[in-house]
Amino acid sequence: MDSDIVSSSVDQSRTAMPDSLAFKSINDPIKNKINGCATICVKQDDPCHFLRVLYESLITGGLAGVVVEAALYPIDTIKTRVQVARDGGKIIWKGLYSGLGGNLVGVLPASALFFGVYEPTKQKLLKVLPENLSAVAHLAAGALGGAVSSIVRVPTEVVKQRMQTGQFASAPDAVRLIIAKEGFGGMYAGYGSFLLRDLPFDALQFCVYEQLRIGYKLAAKRDLNDPENAMLGAFAGAVTGVLTTPLDVIKTRLMVQGAGTQYKGVSDCIKTIIREEGSSALWKGMGPRTMQKKLLLTVSIFLNLVFTVHILYYSSTTWNPTWTNRAAAEAETAASSSCSGHGRAYVDGLGVLDGQKPSCECNNCYTGKDCSVFLNDCPVDANSGDPLFLEPFWMRQAVSSAVLVSGWHRMSYIYQDGTYVSRELEKVIRKLHSVVGNAVTDNRFVIFGSGTTQLLAAAVHALSLTNSSLSSPARLLTSIPYYAMYKDQAEFFDSAHLKFEGDASAWKQSERNDNTTQVIEVVTSPNNPDGKLKRAVLAGSNVKTVHDFAYYWPYFTPITHPVDEDLSLFSLSKTTGHAGSRFGWGLLLKVVVGDRGDDIFNFGYGTMKKRWEILNKILSISTRFSLQAINPEYCNYFKKVREFTPSYAWVKCERPVDTNCYEIFRAVKITGRNGNVFGSEERFVRLSLIRSQDDFDQLIDMLKKLVSEEAVGADSI
């Protein structure tokens, strides 16, 4: 085997490729042929998707703005005249539509600009910000939309309000005379006060509305209907309208004063109004303004929904699914089965081929048709290494991670370029390692296998064949505690070229280490079972080294450096969590690297960190049991010093009488893995921490009971 090979365990040599008909969404079908974008978009990150959002926002926002302005114009005129009127001043009730035509000319591009900026900005920020900061995304998107649209809105507002107060007879005359008397700057009279009013208004209005929608949706556990959206829009508009009324009064006074010098600026306007009319004058027009804003946002939301639905579903350019409908419906049906939160239903579950609906497959210790029955005497499964802790992440990424392919997808053995593996998948794997910083892939080959275990067997077999002496087979060595599969594989294949010898440190000190016997050392880092970072023990021309980095990901360990070894094994099942379902990894990795891994690695590390904090809190008061101790290290991925959060707890029974730790735990219905399986003492037991939340909760409950039986610290649990 070549010495410069990086063997990356991909567990799937045939994958769904992004350039195939792999439609990424079953909930929100991606559309085609929009505004010159004539390709099928398979990701929400693609430029085509961004252009579509921009296109829809510009059209629906512009149309809705025109209709809303025309419908509510009389109320706005009344509000303006009330705000301008001095004490005792007469309010004119005629000509309530004065200036409407010219105003609509400016409202169309202004509304289009606002929503054209607001929607794409909001969606982008929601992707990069944590869920608990969604309000920041709404505030920022609203403020930015308001700032951009103000370029058109301010001149429109100046002309409108001067016509509403009777200063001009028509919009063209207003524009001509304002520029003639005040210069071009007159069209932007009160610009600062406009921003002072509208930026807070735009930001607050849509933030309040969006946050109300989120809260309502969570409480109702369903999507909102149109009347409910309208109701929340009315409330948000009313609240924001009331809060910003003083700013609106100031803006109106500055805009309509013309070339006069009644007010020198915002602060002077405030002082003059309060001095001459009292502070209550700052709240003039609150009634009409509140009514206007309430109706404005309500009607705007409703019309946006109507226009969006029309564009999405009734436009002749809309792409609609055909043969994918049934498959998408089946996937949706399976995914919609909650199984009481203690199980999952799958499209390939039992009974599906017989025409039955997908049934719930329950988590450990749960049973029943909907997995709602808990089995009290059920043993806790802390044995297997199923990375189910990432399942909630993928459920949150339902749209971006959905994979749907045709039945005739890639039936050939080879790709068009003559290779047996996907170049696109290889490219994404290299990018993944670059993003995480855990491996050097430049000038390295990437070899695909159906799992790290299979790649390990292939690597060890190939390296053992370099030994020409059948009378003295190559020795397979590793460090105690070691992953049991190394020994099991060597003994299972029983090759004449290879013999499992055990501990590398013991071999180094033994007389058999003659520097001529061919040796293969497997270095596992982080180690399974104890999670420690390991280095090779042996060196020399007779030594070949295989590095197993299956767990070298930010969930479990600080990323201290990019490894640069001759032969390195990585497992994507420990990256995405898909240990059993390995179809479509090329697409799933696109989700992982799309945001430089921030989403999944933050989620995974956060989950493991919390689990270790809970476990440490319980066992820290125990004198009977202890955990592996690993000093914190600097993590290049998270840019900070952090604790290790290994996949497994390596527990030692400290009492002299507890000679078999596995049996101690089995007696209290916790099934771990015996320390002797890893070449270590029976005083150790490995407990898996990467299974489902149900499994972890059950493990913690049992550990609390076990530790509470100790004389010391019993009252602390």
C-alpha cells in the first residue's frame, strides 16, 4: 500500500449526488424556471434559491404595498392633518385622496425594496444565528429593509404629506416646486427624523409579529391559518404604531414645513412642540395612526400570502413534482408519527411491503403501538455505540437533509468519468476535513469503504503481505485499553501472515522486539474506550502504523491539530450519526459543511458537554466509582480551551471487593461492556453516552440509585 494514502472511511461508495435528481425537500418543493434560473435547485444555500426568494419578495411586497396604500390612504391623510394642526386649528375633511396617484408611483418600488431586502436577509440571518437569537434576525432584517427602502420612501412621503396638507395640487407640481424652492435636498426633508421613526418601527413591527407567530405556533403545535396571521399582524401593527407615534409627529412636522425655518432639526422640533403645545401634542393622530398601522400590516400580510401562493402554485413557470408525490407523501407519513417521542417510524419499517402504515420502532425500554408504555424492569442499554445523540439535529434539518432519488438512479458500476466512486463526495470529504481542521488531505488519496472496520481489515491485510516470512508472521499491536475489534478481526481471519500480539508498550520492552520482526501498530485517537488522545508507541523500519481517528471530531475531543499520517482512518458514521442508513451521505455532508459545520458540531458538542456535566456531578460524590481523567486542551475548531467529551465513560470500580465492574452494573440493570474485552482489567466497564436521550436518561436514573446506596453522599443525589 502506498505510503501517502489517507484512507477515509465513507461507508458508501455509491451515493446520491447533487447533480442528480436528488430533490432536497419533501415539505417545500423547490421551483424551476424562475426569472432566468432554469436549473433545479437542490439546496437552499444555492444562488438560484436566493434569487427566487428575492424575486417573490419584490413582486409580492410591491403589489401588496400598492393595494394597502390605496385602501388606507384616507386614514393616513387624516392622521397627517391632525398631526400638523395647531391647537384650535381646523382639520379639513375634504380631499382625503389628494396625492394618491403620485404616491403609488413611489410606494411600488419602496415596498418592493423593503420586502426584497427583508425576506432574504431574515432567512440568511436565521441560518447563521442560534435559535434563541431569532429576534435579532427579525430586528436586523426589518431595520435594513427600512434603511434601503428609505431612498424611495422619503421623497414619496414628502410629496404625499405636502399634498395631504393642501400645499400642492398634483404630484408633478409638488416635485417641480419643491426642487425649485428648496433644491434637491427638499425631497429628503426630515430624512433623519424619518429614519428615527421608520427604522425602529420597521424593526419592531416585524420582530413583534414574527415572535408572536413563533410563540403561537409552538403553543398550538401547528402552522397558523390566514385569520390568525392577520390577527397577529394587527396586534403587532397597533403596538408598534402606538410606541412610535411621537416619532411620526416629529417626522411629519419636519417634512411639511417646506422652506420655512420653524423647526431647525429633530431636537428643536421636540422642544418647540412641547413648549408651544404641550407634551400631549407628540401623541397627536395616535388613533388614526394606530388604526392605519393595524390595518396596514394585517392587509399587507394577507396580500403577501395571497400573491405568494399565486406565484408559487399558479404561475405557468412553476415547477411541480410529478412522480415524486407518492414517495414524498410516504416519507411525510412516516416522519409525522411521533411515537410519543420514544421511537421512530420509517418508510422501510415492518409491514410496509404488506400495505400497512409505517409502525413505530420503540426506543429501549419502551413498548406499545405508539411507544408510550415504559417497561420498569428493563435493562439500560449502555453497551452499543449507536450515535443516536445526533438524531434531534437531523429532525431539525428536515428540509435541507431530505433525500429523494429516482428508482433508476446510478445503476451502473462506474461514474461517467470512469471511476468507481463519486468525485463530488470525495471533494466534500476533503472540504469537511479542511473545515474541521482534523486532517491534512492535500496530496493524499481518499479510499472509500463500507465502514472503518472493513477498511481497517483491508489495511492490516495489505500491510501484512509485505512480510515475506511465513514462519514469522507480522505482529498486530495496539495500546491497552484497545478496541476489541482489532483482536477479533485478526483471530477471525486467522491469516498465516498476521498474529494479534496485544499491548504495544509490553512488546517494546520484551526480548521479542528485535527490530526485524514485521510489526503493525494500530493507534486509536481518541481512544476507544477511554477517549484519550494517543500517539504511536513503536518506531523503526520494521513498523507500519495505522491511525484510527474515527472519534476525532469536535463532538468528542478538542481538535488539537490536523493529523498528517501515512494511513488514517475516519468514519463518517461518527460525523453525521448515520451508522445504519448510509445512503445519500454526499448530500448530508453538504448540509454539514454548508455553514462550516457550525450547526451540527455546536449541537453535538453541546449535547455531549451537557451529558458529561450530569455524569460528572453524579459520580463526583461517589467513592465507589471513578471516571477517566483527561486534562483540557485548546481546540482549534472552537478556538478555546475545552474539556474532552468522549463517546464513552470508562468507569473503574474502586472497592477491592468489586473485582468485576461489569457485573456490578449488570446487577442494577445497566448493560455496559466489560473491561476485559478491551484487554484491560475487569475492574473497568465502558458505558456508552452517545445513544438516544431516552437511553441516557435511563442510565442517569440508574446511576443515581446506584450511587445513592453508598453511605457517603447518599443525601446529595
